[in-house]
Amino acid sequence: MIFEWPWMLWALLIVPALATVYHVLQKRKRQAALQYARWAAGEVLAASRFKRNLPPILYLLALTLLIGAMARPVAVLTLPSFRDVVILAIDVSNSMLADDLEPNRLAAAQKAAREFIEEQPSTTQIGIVAFAETALTIQRPTLNREDLLKAVDRLKPQEGTAVGGAILTGLQTLFPKETFELQRKQDNAQDNELGRPLPEKAQPTPEKQPVEPGPETSAAIILLTDGQATGGPDPLKAAQLAADRGVRVFTVGIGTEPGAVVKFKGVSMRTKLDEETLKKIADVTLARYFLANNAEDLREVYRELNMRLVSVTRETEVSAIFVAVAAAAAFLAAAMSVTWFNRIL
């Protein structure tokens, strides 16, 4: 346990001082009382001493806890909770029109995403990123489920698959005050919203130093794709940026490793699932990779993700617990004093 305001703990010196004063006063009273008491009444005196000392002890305990609460104690606790923000990054490349999932991959993904959104608690904000050749936040994190469902329904197929761009866009949505930059994976295309030529190495904001992967318990990215990255930033470097921010990237692969053939505007193309990269993205960020071979598998993936997002371990200020225990101790001490001595102190 740590304290946000440790200097407040100096006030604890009051407790032994009060205890010393009380002990001296009680010792004087006891000596006076013994002059008129019989030695045979020792057991009665011992019982009386216990009753007399217990309420003050409880009062001192309450005072100690209140001082501790003022120092703002923080403990690492595992709490039943929900992630505050979840980013759904959904692949809308042309390969998502493959019909190996009924009626096609994109429609199955939309249906599963709608179910996931509806099952989340009302306190969880959800954002939606669509990615093809580039990635774009089509719905910023919100609690409005109707807006989210409409955004999912608006997804349309496009050319290309920028997996790395999807991760960067998700990070930019989670941390709007920071800049996430990576060199494009395959070319130096002209500037666009999320795919402009950038420095070879990631450029994290100077004042934000990398952290251990995984501790960002208030945010997560769920990335769903059915193909290989065909452009945009390198997915693994983007994943490392997420890991440097402590954000987990759960990856979901749609389809089978051999791939499927899809026709778009009279052109036939084969899409192949790059499971190796998706697994590495999840591993780098201490998340998990899921494989969805059919629509039911996809729904199960989202349900399992929903279950994985309900318990978090985080540093939590526990001042309220200290105050509650202090109040209980003070109330109990007052009740004992009133019952035994007809006074509160």
C-alpha cells in the first residue's frame, strides 16, 4: 500500500501522545481507587478496567484510520469492473465480402459487433474504427448505443488492409493528446489521414515514457480482420506502441488459413488469413488471439471478450474504506460508553 499524501502521516504522532496522556490520567485514578478498594475485589477491578479502557482504544483506532484516510492510501486491488473504453477496429476490405460466413464476412462481423455493443454495461464507452487501405474513427467513444449501432450499419467494403493503421487509429482515439507515428510498411504514399510517410521509428510523446505491457486496465482495442496487411504502418511496430502505452490489443481472425476467393467489381481475389501476425500483435500487448471460422464462432469470440473485460487489477484509492472502519469504531466506542458509563467519552 502507498499513500498519495504521505506527509499527512506525521499527524499519527498525535495518537501515541493521546494514548500516553490517557494512560497517565487513568493510572492516577486507579491509584486513588485502590486506596478504597479491597484486594479481594481484584477480579471486579480487572473487569471494570477492561470496560473503561475499551472505548478509548476504539476512539484512538478511529483517529488513526481517519489520519490514514487523509493521507489518501492506494492499494492494488482486483475489482469487479468494466473497461472504461473499448475500441472496435473492424476490417472493411473487399475480402470481407467472402461468403464463407453467412451471408458474408462483413455482415457476420457487423452482427457480432452489434451483439457485443448491446451486451456491454452502460458505463463502458465504445468507439469504432473502420480500416481498409487507411483507417478512420467512424464513431468516437460514446455511451450512446444507438449511435454505435448506426455506425456499425454504415460499414462499407473498400480496397486494401492497413492493420497497423487500425491500431494507430485506435491509440489516437484513446489518447487524443498524443501523437502516434510510424513509417509506412510498403511504400511512401502521399499524405492521408492515417497513412502519411512518417519517421522510421515510433515517436512517442516525450513526457510519456513507455510502461510495462498490459497495465492500462481502462482501455482495450479489439481488432477484427480476415486478411494480410497490404499497406500502411507495420502492424508489429504499431502493436509495440500499444504495448508501450499498456493497452492490450485483442485480435480476431476471420476465415481459414488457406483463404477464400471473393469477387469484387468483376475481379477475383484470394484472401488469406495472416494468423502469425495477429498472434504476435496479441502476444506483444499481453492480450489474446481468437480464430473465428464461422458466424457462431465470431459471436462466441465477442462473448468471451465480454467476459474477459469484467475483472481488472488496478491501483485504487481506499480512503473510503478507512473512513468507514473509523466511523464504525467510533460508533461502537460511543455505544459502549453510553451503555456502561452513561456518557459518550
